[in-house]
Amino acid sequence: MKRAPRTPSEKDQPVRVKVNSEQCQGHLVCAFKAAELFDVDDRGYAVTPDRPLAGEAEVAMARDAANFCPERAIELVP
């Protein structure tokens, strides 16, 4: 008996973290919450990696940083 193709779940989807540069005010709460994911540019604003997040630990760190961002400038996107 053939199995139906598996539908990808949210966990199977690559996720990236993005900072909306128009909303970011440079508080850098994200860099303190998830230093492994956020760098600071020469103007003092958060910069994210240009790659999908690696595993649930990075996704959880990014989600935590997004929740603590006072400007709500961080989002997780597929």
C-alpha cells in the first residue's frame, strides 16, 4: 500500500528572523536576548543572519527576542 505524501508541517518549514528597519529604534533588546542571532550594525541597529534559523533552539530564541522587542520590529518568516 502506498503512503500519501507527507504535508510539511510548520516545523519542517525553514524559518528566518527579520528586523523591520523602519520600526527598529535601536534598543537592542533582541541582541541581549539572542546575541547568537543578532549583530549590531555601525549605526547601532540590529542585523539578522541571512540564513534560515538552525533548529528549534534558534527559533525559540528569535521568538523570545520578537516578544521582548519594544517596537515590535522583529518577525519570524518562512
